[in-house]
Amino acid sequence: MSLQIRYFGDPILKEMGQKVETFDEQLSKLSSDMLDLMHRSEGIGLAAQQVGIALQFCVMEVPEHPDYPITCILDDKPLTPSLIMPISMANPIVSALPSDEYYYEEGCLSFPGINADVARPERIRVTYQDLDGIEHTLECDGLLARCIQHEVDHLNGILFIDRMEKRTYAEIKKEVQVLKKQTIGEKKSK
Ligand SMILES: [Zn+2]
């Protein structure tokens, strides 16, 4: 069965992911299937919950923009972000590094067409396991740090609307409610 994106209103998006314990062919297959779906949907990140699986697992492919360089240090080695893309993370844990929070307009494949500002720290450290179960530490900033924080939130059942300021959410509330109704309606009719 091919994977499908789950939209807001689907209760799986609120679920905490289970820890990845087995690093096998099945996980690699999930990773490549999720990346395929993410690319087809023109997203830069996708969490397991967004394809209906409550697991601590996400994939990302963050583009580099010449005007907004990304600093990236993997296991104490500085490198060009494109060298680690696409990236699959199992059991990621994020901590903020000393830096300012800034607002950036985020979107989410589970909220098609809905974008709004969210404040997040500029620099982070994330520890995670790769598809072979090997542990890594990545320090980064910019769009990559932004994307990792958004995806890791998904793995803990937290959505970008949960991070928005009240007045920002008020601006998109109607669209979000329409989406939720639609999602619930489609589930019932199946
Ligand atoms: Zn999202």
C-alpha cells in the first residue's frame, strides 16, 4: 500500500511517536517511500505521523539558498548541508543553542495552502540515529534548524498551529477549521 499524507483533523497527528528500535530493511523502505511522497508533494520535511505511523522518525531535504547559507556541523565536522541531504532521523532529540528566536512563515504538508509565522530559535543541536542505528549529533541553523524543529514537533504530536501566537492563529483559524471538517468528513464517508 502506498503512503498518503494525513491532514489536520486526523487524530494520528496528535500522537506521540514510539521509539524506533529496529533498524532494518523495513525502516529503509519507509524512509525512501516517505522521501518519494515528500518530493511529489513539494515539501522539505515529512514526519511518520503525517503518513499515519506514530513513530519517532522523519525525513528532510532542505534546499540551500545562496542568500541564506546554512551552518552545519555533523559529529564535530563542519560540512556543506547538501552532503547530508536527504536526511533521515530516528529518535531525534532537539535542544536549542544560545541564539535569538525569529519569526518565519512555515507551511506543513498536513495543512495544505495554510502558512503562518512561527517563532523558533535560530540555532539548534539534534541527536538522532541514522538508518543503521548509528548515533549522530548535528548542530545547525537557518532553514535546516527550522525544518528539524518543525518535524521533531510532529514526532511528539505537536503541530505548528500549537506554536503560533494567538493573533497569528486567529488569522488562519477559519481555514484550519474548514480543513478539519473536511478531514473528518472524508474519514466518515470511507
Ligand atoms: Zn508539518
